[in-house]
Amino acid sequence: MINLDNPGKTQSLKNPWLAVNLSMFFAGVGQIYAGERIRGWIIVFSQLGLIAFGFWTLFSPYGHTLLGAGFLFAAMLVHVMGIIDTYERVSHREDKKIDESMKKDPWFIVFLTQCIPGLGHLFIRKWKAGIAALLLWILLTRIAPGYLKVNLVPILIAVTVTHIFVIFGTPVSKLHNQKRMIIGLIFITWFIRFSSAYAIFNHFSRPFHIPSESMEPTLRRGDRIVVQEKSPSDLKAGDVIVFSDQRKDEQIYVKRLVGLPGDTIQILQNRILLNNRFPDQKTLRRTVYTSEGRFGINFPFVVPESTLFVLGDYSDVSIDSRFFGPVPETAVIGRAYKIIWPPDRIGPIR
């Protein structure tokens, strides 16, 4: 087997902390490195299955939020237990005894650095570098916007790990290919983690809180919903949409989409008349609407281009397009499709 610290020299035993760092990428990889291939692949596919089913259940309109969160928590436990198992398998399978202290093992310091940048430096008493890395990590994770976190946090971790090897006597220009590969994998792993989280919670689905009764009985005060980012061209009459009002400090509204650009809207006998006919959508037929308001639409109203006409399901208390007019398409955040809290309300939004 190749020694990662000296490619020209072979070793009979494998470094347990290198195996642990490999398991930080994904549970089971460290076991595969240690020669426990069947065990490793079982762990890999177990975690993959838990993550896939957890996210599907969490974000599917019909999936139960608590069940999805439970599967993701189980995936996290598998990851943590996989890391612990990695160390146990490598350090005890061949009864290996660590001759050097942890402070002299760069792979242990790399492991600490992957947990929290700067922690490894502080462990070996490199105070200035450790405090600087730790402060940068706090600044990026707590203050920086999401798109900066996606790029800068993985870079910080990769640079900090590289500095660990420099401290242990390996100049950057002389890093072996194996160590370069590990640094590259560390960057890719953390980039994927942050970019996936950013994409899921800022594009695929974003959480929102319902502050009023204007959408009852569909949505109640206190409900928490998730919103899927949608182009206005993908929306249809009857969808529940979330949009911002830039005139009021970007206040967020949740209303039902009634009219698209060019549609003719009228409220006649407490019912929506869409393009001179009562709509087929059950969601638009089941609500009793009032026509009061500045844009009360007692008479036919044509929705202007690049705007949308929205109404609240609880028409008596809703402030909607009857009062503030059509909504610019550019203000649309997305389509609300699922209630995720409270537990007795979990389900698709219709």
C-alpha cells in the first residue's frame, strides 16, 4: 500500500485519521479505504437511501415533514457512527498502536479543521492562524449572504487544511498528489454541501410563515409553508403564490392567482368570472368573493401585460388586487405548495 506521506515507501498499516477524513466526505468511504469494502458500501448506500427518501418526504407535497426530518436525522446518525466505526475498524482491526501523539499526526489536525476551521491550529497552539481562521468561519457562516458562503467557506477550509500540511513541513509546491487530491476532495465536498443547501432553501423550496387569516380556510394564521421558485410563465390560475410588495419594504403576501396577463376578471354574484365564464378550477369555484375595493371589479377588468391578479380566499378580510391592483410578475417569489407545520396541518396546498 502507498504511504501518503512518502509515496516512495510502502506501509502495512493504514492511518486511522486519514480514514476518518475520508469518511468525512461520505460515510463508508473510510471503511472502503481500510479494506472493509462490503461494510463500506452498505454504509454508503444506507446513507444515500436515507438522504434521498428524507428529502423526498420532506419536500414532496404529500410527504410528512416530521417523517422526512426523521430520515435526515437518521442519515446524520449514520454519518457520525460511520466516522466512529471507521476509526475503530482501522485502528483495531490490525491491532495498530499509534506511536505518535495526535499533535504529531497531520491527519488528526485536518479532521479537526474539517469540523471547524481554526480548531486544528488551536489544538497545536498556532494561535494567530487558528483565531484568524475561526473568526473568518464565524463571519462567513453568520453574516455573509448565501451565495458567498457557497464559495468562500469551502475555500477557507481547503486553504486552512493546506496550511496544516505546510506547518508539518510540506511546502505547497511539494505536496504529494495524494494530499492534493484530499485537499481537492475537501473543497468539492464542502462546496457541494453548501451549494445544495443554498439551492434547496433559496430556489427549490423556501419556508414562509402565514401572519393573517386572509387565505383561510386554505391557510391559517401560524401555518408554515414551503414555496417552490417558479417563473411567472409556469404559473396558472388557481395557484397559491408568494410575492413581495416593494412599496412596503418588500412585505410578503400569500394570495391565490386568479388572472394572468390579458385575462378579463369580474366578480359577479360573489363568484369569479374569468374571460366571461365561470372557471373550471375547483379552487376558484369554492370561494365566495366580494367585489369591494379600489379595483373592486364590479365591471370587467383586463389584467395588464406583465402583471397578475390575485385574491385572498377569505375575501372579507383580504387585502389583495381589489385594493392594490395587479401584481408585477417581477415581484413573484414562487408557488406555495405544501404546509410543513403544525403537524396536524401537514399536506399539499390546494
